[in-house]
Amino acid sequence: MSLYAIGDLHLHYQSVLKAPSQLRDRIWKKHEEKFRKNCEKLITDEDTLVLVGDHSWGRDLSECEQDLKYIRDLPGRKILTRGNHDMFWDVKKTQYLNELYNPELTFLQDSYETYRDYALVGTKGFTFEGPFYLDSRGRIMGWDEEEEAHAEKLVKRELVRLRKSFELAKAAGYRKYIMFLHYPPTNILEKRSGFTDMAEEYGAEQVIYAHCHGESRFYDSIHGEYRGRNYHLTSGDYLRWKPLKILE
Ligand SMILES: [Fe+2]
Ligand SMILES: [Fe+2]
């Protein structure tokens, strides 16, 4: 029995693929097939796979049905969290999605799931991604402060959602946590953030995130041990479509 994670599948069985990197880069060529084969090799029906957002390019549920079927047909128990591109999944629709796909898929939002004696908590997260203003050597000389202020509001909202997830798990008696975000826990200007602080406050053992894809973004945030927690980037292209084992 093992717990795995991966994010940014960006499936597009029924939707128009607009991302140039996904059309151009070799790592994305037939990535659905590579990922399915890796899952079939690694994951058994006793295992749990957490998919940390950006599941589909579909603009609404009708454009995502085949993508969700593909996920449903993967081995193991599947838990999904929201990514910024998951247009089919408005927060208010979470209960509807859970009812529609029960028991095959679990949509985690403002709640928690369990794995052994761990609570799996999480939310989409958010982080300021610019625009940044660079000098001729590519060093950051400034950024759009209006965008930064807007991002700050979204970060606060996501921190409220994350705390709710932790608090529900804590009230149910859980004391061991794995924390899932779609966005990286810190942006390229930060060493720590409200998300790293919350991971520390509740004692989350691991923080799993995705969203950073394309080689130039792989090291935008924290990798490995930092202030007592372990941070892992799990975007699919970074993992070469092989889910990362989080726990035995
Ligand atoms: Fe993505
Ligand atoms: Fe994303």
C-alpha cells in the first residue's frame, strides 16, 4: 500500500490544445500513454494516487468527460485537487462532482482525505508570478505592484481554505499531515510564505506541489528539506510522467 502524487496532466481528449510547449516539447509527446503505462507498472488497487491539479484543458465539464474517464480508469484510488486551469471545477461545484464520480474519483476541496494515520489536506494555493521587470542581464529590477496586491488577496483566500482543511482533519483527531498545493508554496521572490508557515504550524511532514512545468520553472520554489518539512515538485513533465511515491 503506497501513496503517490503527480500534477499537470493537462489532458485534452475533447478540448483544443493551445499550450505551445505541449505541442512542441518531446516530453509531452503521447504523455497520456507514457503516464498510463507508468501507473499500470507502479500502482495497484491498494494504492492511492493524488493528482494535484491542471487535469484538463477543457473549458467546462462536457469538454472534460473523457479526460476524467481516463483518470478514472487508472489503477488505485484517485484523489484530485484543483489547478488554475481546471475550468470544469468551480469550488461550489465540488459536492456535485463528488456525487457524480463517487466512488471512483474524490475531489478534495475544503475537506480532507485519509491515508493510514495521515490526513491529506490541501487547496489550489496561489502565488505571484509577475510580470517582473528585468535588467539587461536578466536580473529582477521590479515587478507589477498592482498584480502583486491582487495576488496577495488570492493567497489570503487560499490560506483560509487550507486552514479549513487542516482544522477539519485536526478536529477528527488526525495529527499527521501531508499538504497538497497546485501552485508552488513560494514565489521566486520569497524564501517562505503563508503556505510554508501553515505547513510548519500544523507540522505537515511533506508539502507536495506542481504547476511549475517547463525546465525553466522547475526550481522556482523549494525542493527537499526546508525548516523540518519535505517539499516536492510533482509536475508531470518534471517527474517524466512517473508518479512520485510519497508514503509507503
Ligand atoms: Fe499546469
Ligand atoms: Fe497550473
